[in-house]
Amino acid sequence: VLSAPWVGADAVWGSGLGYSPRRTLTVSVSEVASGVLSGLLALYALVRMRTTYAIYLLLSWATFAFTSFWASTTRYILPLFPVFILLSVWGERRTLHWAICICFGMAYTLLLALFIRGAWAF
């Protein structure tokens, strides 16, 4: 069902609260964080990238953002190659490079530990 992006974000945020911290982090926080970050990057792409890349990014983001419940947003973000171009441009700055590396490294470590334990990550 189509709805406003904040409806889907609120639904997934509310669905993970009240569960274990691991489930809240992997289901609610990661879904909302990845959806909001990719939306902000899509808007930033309008200013910093080719118009075709920005339109592709906005339309692709809209396909999952305008649903009534965000599920597996990280899976839908993977084909959005302009996001990775923007992250590489940001990575040219030394401090942002290390901030990106640390954030993604921490997420990788957490998800790898969950995978090794046989837990459902997303």
C-alpha cells in the first residue's frame, strides 16, 4: 500500500521497540537509518551529481520509501550506485573517510557476529 515515507518509517520503528536490543537494532534502527540516510543522499545528489543519477536515485528510493512498512531497505539500497559515488566523494576528506570507515566497520562487525551465531540479521 502506498503511503507517505514517514508512515513506513514510523511503522518499522514501532514494530521493533519492546523486543531485545539486538532485534531493535537490526530491525528498527538499521531500517530507519538506512532509509533516511539514502533519502538524504538522494536529495544531496540533486546538487552534487548528474541529473540522471539523481533522478535514478530518487525514483529508486521512492519505490521502497512510499510503502506503508519499510522491510529490508538495506537490500533495496544496494543497487543504488550513486550512493556509493557520493560516499566516495565524501571519503576524499580525511575526517569523513575515517568516520565512514568506522561506521561501516562497526556495522560489519555486528552483522558478522550475528551471522556466525546463526541469528537472523534482517
